[in-house]
Amino acid sequence: MDGHPAALDGIDLRVEAGSFVCLVGASGCGKSTLLNLIAGLDTPSAGRLDVQGRTALMFQEAALFPWLTAAGNIDLALRLRGVPRRERPERVDALLRSVRLEGFARKRPHELSGGMRQRVALARAFAQDADVLLMDEPFGALDAMTRDILHDELERLWQDRSFSVVFVTHNVREAVRLGDQVVVLTSRPGRVAHRIEVDIDRPRRIESPDVSTLAASITERLRQEVRRHADDRA
């Protein structure tokens, strides 16, 4: 809009099919805006955006419908996709099994832990048959142990299903733990400052020396970008 600075400027980013790309940057650098553009929730004011396949978006909050059960939330996504009623129960069961929530189908969101709610949200995203999963700090509100478990679950599902992931996080170690590539964005307006390939064998642990060393290097690059932005505005 006129009179408002752009959230993003000159972004040049390609996400290969089946890859796991993590975006890091200072608050307000446009990470969430970029996800909204990819998801089709916003329209770019300039430039070109091409998305191959169906997208699904996951937020920090699970955003489940509180009056529906875990199964009901997933069933709704299938129904909105046009999946016939007779096929949906079996698919719901399979999706709950995929996120290891068999036995919790009839539980409502308030009866589930935060990690379980995020698993339901993940199953709901898979119900949309997405080729690209967009994740906006989905584990940011969880404790370290639950987050570590969900890292393992997400990695397992990603490797089994071969979809692409674009994952926004403020946690650089999390980005290195999960990503094939970590993209560092500049402060607002967001531009691609660095692309770092994560050449660490999987499975990875967030506390491993290799992850810690690369995360420290990326964090220093991020600090430099924040300082440069502050100097430019001084």
C-alpha cells in the first residue's frame, strides 16, 4: 500500500521439490509475509511467484476447531477437499496413525497437550494432500522435550512422504537440525542475505556439536545483518 514500506524486496528464492528449507531473520523481516505469499493468502505487489502443487500452512498455534474432535478436525479438511464421505473415516484413521495419535480420535483440543494439538494440525495439513508444507514457527510455544519429539516426527513424515517444507523459525539450532538449507533474511525489507547448505548427516540432534557449530556461524551472520540494519537507520 502507498506510504507503507515493503515487507520484502527483491527476494530471489527457489525451493527444490522435496527439499526442507528453513528461513531465519530478525523479527519483522518478512518471513511470515513470504509464507503468506506462497500460500496465496497475499498477493505480491511486484515480481513473480510460481508454486508447483498444493500448499498447506501450519501456524505456531494449532488453530483447531474446539468443538470438533481430533478426528473431526481432520475429517473437515478432507470434506473441504471433496473426499467422499465413505472414504473419509479410513483416511482419518490413517492420518492419526501417521502422527502417532491413534486412540485420541475422540478427544477435543482442550483434552490434548500442546504437542498433541500440533500433531493434529500436522495431520490436518496432510489431509489437504499438500505438495508444499508451509510452517510458521509451529513448535515455538512448546517445551524443549516436546519440540525435540516433534522434530523427529516431522523429519520422519517428510522423508516418508517426499513433500517440500518451508519452515520459519527464530531458533537457529532448530533450523540447522531440520533443514537441508538455511536462508538468512535481512531486516525489513527482507532480502536473501545468505543461503547455507546444511551438510550434516541425518538423523541429527539439536544438541550435537556439528549442529551447534553451524548454528553459531549462522547466528553470527544474523547478528551482522541486524547490526548493518541498525547502522543504516542511524
